[in-house]
Amino acid sequence: MDAFLEDVLMEFRRHKRLADRAIAELDDETFFKRPGAGVNPVALIVKHLAGNLLSRWTDFLNSDGEKPSRDRDAEFVVGEGDTRASLMAAWDRAWGVLLDSVAQLREADLDRSVTIRGEKFTARQALLRGLTHVAYHTGQVLYLVRLLRPDSTWLTIAPGESRSHRAGYRKTGG
């Protein structure tokens, strides 16, 4: 596998691990808690990202990343059947599609043209776009968990702990 693709795959996996660990800090009630008007609960970030990943990464090189079956607006509404278990199952399924799709890519695929909402990108551009989207929402999840559960485990370097972690920066890429 190409070094760029290995790095992208590693970063996608890292963001999933961070988000999963943060989500595990929440009980069911807090998972669905809307912290303010116009602010999505963690549950809806999970639902949205699952919908996005499934749409974008299914048949990645051959079909538009915005599938006709996707209802993006519904991703921001807690529906009757939206339980934590069902949302997390969709999340895991969508991440599986993403990770499998990226793992199957080869260096020669990076300059191929892909379409997202009718707009052309190279596969490399689509990978970077997808990675920044995942990073954006991972950050939201981590922030919301810290807001809703201030006593939760620090998943990144805690305030005041930078010096003790400095030696490990170069070893872990973090």
C-alpha cells in the first residue's frame, strides 16, 4: 500500500478510536442530550457521520458519493427508531465501509476522478476532504463529552501535562 494511503488509513482509525472512547464515557441519556438550542447531541453527530461515511465510501471510485438513498436532513433529527444501539451499529457499519474502501485503494487510484454531489475531485482530494470531515466531527464529539461529562477521561493530553508527554510526540506521531 502507498505510504500516503497508509497514513490516511491510520488517521481515520485514530479518529474513530478517539470518538469511540469519548462516546463510551456517556450514559444513554447524555448521549442524546442537546446541550443548547441549535446544538446537536452526540447521538446526531454519530447519526450524521454514519450517513455521510456510508454514502461517500460505498462504491467510492465508481458512483457519486452523495447516494440517492441518503437523507442528510434526517441525520439531524432523532427519529422514533433511533436508539443508542441502532445508531452505534450504523456508525460501526459505516466506518467499516470507509476503512475497507480505503484499504482497497492503490497508489494508481489516487489521481482517478471521483464525484461528490456532482462535483469532480481526485480520489486523493476526496480522501483529504473525508479525513477533515471526520476530524471536524471527532473534535465536536470530544468537546461535547468534555462539556457534558467534565469528569470524563482525557483522551488527548490534559491541561498541564504537555511537558510529561513531550518526549513521546516524535514516537507516536501525536
